[in-house]
Amino acid sequence: MSTSGGKTVLITFGRSFLALHLARLMGAAGHNVLISDSVPFPITRFSSSVKKTFRTPRPTFEPVEWTRAIAQIVHEQSVDLVVPIHEGTEILAHTIKRYPDLFPDRCTLFFSEFELEAQLENKYEFQAALKTLGIPTLDFAQVRSREELEALDFDQPFALKPVYSRGSQEIHKVRPGELPRGLSFEAGNTWIAQEWADGTNYCSYSVCHHGQIKAHAAYPVRYAIDGTSCLTFESIQHEGIAAWVRECVKAFNFTGQMGLDFIETPGGELFAIECNPRATSGILLFDPETRVDRAFFGTNEKLIVPAPGASKMLGPGMLMYGWRKSALKDNTFRGFLRDYRRTDGVIFARRDPAPSLALPLAMGNILAEAARYRVNIPEAFMHDHEWDGGRADGNGGPG
């Protein structure tokens, strides 16, 4: 435990801008921050908020070894709280189910039990759970084979995507009678067909303890990679989303971080498209003055929300994708420049400038990962931290 009055917090996936921002929030609140990652130069290691950085095995391909490494850090550094970032959450929960005695009782692992994490992460099972709870959903169906795809009776366009996927990966907009060809069907990662609704897209992010929301943010989808992976974030108040999330978190008795993607139809109907039971970009909207660290420890009584009008952007992502037509409806280069200049980036901070200076080195990690796994840059960023339902089994993967 920290001797400075704060706690010792271990944040995984240090290459992520979410980890960097959370490390700064925790450090500003007086906590000792430790970082782990499988790459040698995660950007968060350069932050003055970080006391120590640990290199670990790759969670996707070496889940047991990775979990043991995290547990060893917890024991040796007397860690009070582990906050996994990205899908390391599901990998950690899955491995702990198999090896329940790896972590000491005094350390809080900030996520729910594996069965709930897996249910929420699975796009089909999440929609099925909402339907069972009586929460309205868009029409949806599970697709496990070409025969089931051809048997679908949707009379309007629908989205077709793997139940385990992220960002814009493998999303097809399908019109009746124009089914895509060449799809592969995996028993462990089936597809979901989901009614394609027009309307306004929003995202939410919440920090939860035992079915109660301790911190909450909502933001519209504006600049995004192919309309799905957000590049900019602007806090708004949306009472309908807040009420929806409260009901959902209570129904599942959820603990951890939860991100939800919504669409609001022109008629005012609100539907959750999918759930990410882990850290999402909404954390970027909180600044040190909000003391959102209290939400992670569950010590606040009043709901913590971002400052009114809080906004952030992923600067490197905006430079790579924000100017493109696919990033924003009716996008113009002049409008992109205006929005880029007036929005604060996540990486640069006057009191913590080193991460921005080290960005080329940190991006070198990602380029090396792209070459290693032969994937594009967005996929390379998280490739060795992905979980697709049945891969966190210690059976190995790419070398």
C-alpha cells in the first residue's frame, strides 16, 4: 500500500491513451500509479504520474503467463486496485476463474465475474439479455451458418457483425436480397444480424459498483473512423441515456467500467446497440478536478460527471482519419481544421509533457506490431490484447 496516504493502482495496457489519462487522474489524486504492457515503450510509461512500468507477456496469446505476471506485480508492489484496460478485462476475468487463488484478497480487481463480462461483451447475448429483462431492443438474430443467414426474414437493411469484434472491424450493412459472400463461420465467434436504424448515435461511459453508477459521461458520435471508432468526445447531458444505464447496471448488478453504444431514432426511441464492459473513451472527459478516482474506489455518494462542455480528441487519430469524408457526415477540410484547433488533445499536458515528446517512440511500438502480426495500424494497436470468446485459453497464438 502507498505510504503517501493514497492507494497503489496498477493500470494495464499502458500503450492506450485511456491508460495515460487514467494514470494522470489517479496520480493527481495522490495515488501511486503502476503501468504494465507487452510492448517495450507504452506511451504511459513516460508520464510523470507513473511510478514504475512493467513489461508483461501478451494477454491474448499468453493469457495464463500474463495473469501470473500481473499477480506477481500485485504481490511485490502491494497493489490495492487493478484496473485492466481494453479486453484484458475479459482475459483476466477468464483466467482468474481457472486460477482463483492468484491474487490476494486485499487487492480489488475492478471488473465483474467472467460469466457476466462474457455475456455483456457478446453482442448477441447482450441483446438477448436485454430482451429477457424487458428492455426494448432493435430486431436481432444469431447467425451461425450460411443457411441461417439465407433464412433471415429481415425486410429492411440490417447490420451483420461478429459477436466478438471491435471498432469498425467486419461490419456489413446488408440489404434484403443482397447477402454478402465469402463469410467465415466460427463456432466460437458467430454473427449477429441487427436491424439498421437511422438516428443520432451516442456513447456512454460509467464507473460502477455492485449495480450502482458512481461516475457517468455521455457524448455524441461525431468524428469517427468509418463512423464507429470515435476520435472526438464532447460531454453532454442526456437524461434518457442516464436512466437507461442506471436500469441496465442495476439489473446486471455490474461492477467495473461500462461503455454503451446507443442510437436515438427521430421518434425519440433509445436503443443500445452493443456493450463494452470495460474502459472506453468516455474516461477522457473527466479532469483531475472531478476526482473520478473516488468512483473507482466506490467512496463517493454523489454521482461524478464531467465538467460542462468538456471535450477531448485523439490527436494522432484525427490527423490520420479526421479529415476524411468517412470520418464525419458532410465533412470538409476547413471544418476539420477548425475542430482540430479548438479541441484539446489527450496526449499533451503542460504539467506532463513527456508523453507527447515520446509519441514517435510509442507509435513505433504499434508499427512494429503491425509488421509482426501483418495487420493494419488500428488493428495492431490492440491485436495482442483482443479477446474473441475462446482464445484466452493458453493454447498460444502467433509468435
